[in-house]
Amino acid sequence: MVTVRPFNGLRPAPEFAEKIASPPYDVLDSDEARATVIENPLSFLRVVKPEVDLDPSVDLYDSKVYEQGAFNLRKLMERGEMIQDRKPLFYFYRQVMGDHSQVGLVANVSAEDYNNDLIKKHEFTRKVKEEDRIRHIETQNAQCGPVFLTYPDVPQFDALQKMVCSQTDPEYDFESPDGIRHTLWLVTEDDEIKAIKTIFKTVPSLYVADGHHRSAAGTIVAERRRDSNGNHTGHEEYNYFLAVIFPKSQMKIMAYNRVVADLNGLSEDDFLLEIRQKFNITESAVPTPDTRLKYSMYLSGKWYGLEPIDGSFPASDPVKSLDASILQENLLNPLLGIDDPRTSERIKFVGGIRGTGELERLVDSGKHKVAFSLFPTSIDQLIEVAESGNVMPPKSTWFEPKLRSGMVVHLL
């Protein structure tokens, strides 16, 4: 059973929350982040993407970058723009995007649970990205970007969350520039805090939805500090990392689409002919597939529909039966030569939030030759893969809305 823990959160003073809360570090490039902080100097991007305050010639992994982030975090605290709660609390964080609403529990989760596979993963991590997150945590002595976790719904907890949020005034309630509404409630009553901890002791597992590098980094920092602390007790702040935990019924996964720069030496006619070995092709298809095992392909200004031929993939395998796996194994690799989508420079991944118009734009620009629009992976597929101990193909899920950074920070 999993452990969730209240903590003394560092968070914006209410009058600064809207300005400080920022997109996560990995959804903007450095130039976009620089433009944002020029317009809004309080943006938490100055903590999670601190290169914005340095000359663009400075390498992203230079120690100056990490030190600048720590300096910027200290300044927010010294000026009183961010304050730390006096007692350990839980927090409820609601996001509303259009007609979709989700409410998560902001909490500390256990690095030990991560190591014991009670917090389950579905992606490989890369050492260079792990080390980047580790250096951010260690230099700032804080976890500033939460891990996005999910779990099977627990009706008792849902009822408690609704009661707390209906009977308590929110601490923050604002709309970010992208049109998403963010609301935060503080869980301050001791009996409610105890009830949350008790309920989660019945939850057998949590699942990483987004933030594999952050969760791995938080766990590695915990191990390093444990090993260097001769008086380690297991109760230190470093034994836990920051998370926002949502019931799976509230998860919104969008497609993660693909565009490829060329046809690997094939003519368009030969390419279409080769596709027919593993897929049925329909002409004049809609840009967005309406179900699993359907793809829309954009080539030379035209949308085609693709459906894998029966028997062309192992339907009972939780990984190889994923739409992204079938496309990779039956088309992208054998026909287009994308043998490793993690490293190939000929493929680009486009989050579904950008729409299929972005796929058309990339192909019509001439910089890419073909695009593929996929049906979103389901949360049940994600959990099935995680439970099997396997990993998904890269870029299989795009979660929306994204968690804002700086809403609540965990100080170590």
C-alpha cells in the first residue's frame, strides 16, 4: 500500500499566485521562456528554466544555470512573494480546461515506494535528463516541479475531496494565459489530513502519468542523502518527492502524433504500395481517428485512413498492441527507417493539443514529408503496461492540462 504525506508547502502569497505559477519546464523552449519572463518577471520559469536570466551562449547544463535557479527561488522567498506553510498540509488542485475538470491531491510520496514498484512506471528514463533534474533539486534544495500520478478511483476519497472543496474557500483561483483555470484549496483540519493518509493506505499502487525523470531524480536524491547521513531515520524530507495525484477517471490523454522528414528513398506510389502489406488504406479520410487501431496519414495535401490488417500484430501483448507500437513496428521502422524514435532526427512528435492543423502545416511547409495522426492511448492501457512491468514506446501519451509549476514547492 502506498504512502502519501502532508508537508509544509512553499507557495505564492495569494496576491502573487497568478503571476508566479508557470508552465512546466519542458513545454517551452528557452527562447519562448525568455519572452514569457520579459512580460512577467515574477514567472516561476525563472526557477525551473533559469537559463532565461543568462546569456543564450551559456550551456543549459552549466553550473551557472542551476545556481541561478536557486538564487531566483531564494529571492522569491526573501521578498515574501512565496511563503511556507507553518504546518504540514495536503492541498487539492483543480484544473478546468473547456468542459474537462480534474482535481488532484498535492502531497509528498515515498521514494521507497518508487523503489519497491508501488509507484509504477511506463517509460524509460534517460541518464542525462535524470542528472539534469537531480542537479536542479540538489542546487535548489527543493522539488519545484511535481510528478503527475494517477490511481484507480476510491469513492470514499472522492467524497472527502468534494466535501473539503465545497466547505472551504480556495486559496487561489485564477485563469492562466492559455485559458485553463487553476484553483487550490488547503487541507488544514487534522481529522481530514488523517483521513487522507488512512484512505491511501488502501491504495495498492500509484502510476506515473507524467514526470518519469522527476520521480527518478527525486528517488536518486533520496538515496544519495540517505547514504551520506549517518543519522538517517527515514523521516527526513529528502525521503519524499512532490506529486499531484489524480483519480484515473479524471485523466485526459490526448494523441501524440508523428511527422517524418522524408520517405526514406521511396516514391509516394511505392510508399503507399508498401504500406498495403500491413495496413488497409482508405482515401479521403478524416484527420482525426475516431477509435483505436485507426490512423490518419497526411501525404501531399491529402488525408488517408490506415487500419492494420488482422494478424499483423500480437493483439494480446499490452505493449505491442498499442497503436504507437503497431505504427512503429509495421511502418515507421521497416518502411521509413526510424529504427530508434528516441534518437532519430528524422521524426518529430507533436502533442495533440496542437491539433491536426499543425501536422498539415509541417508537411505543407516542405520540411516534412508525411504525418500520422493517432487515437489517444487510454489510461487503462497505461496501467496495463505499467502492471506488466513493461514500458510504452516513446511519446505514447500527451496529458492535458499541464500542471503549473510553483503552485506548491517541496523544500528539502
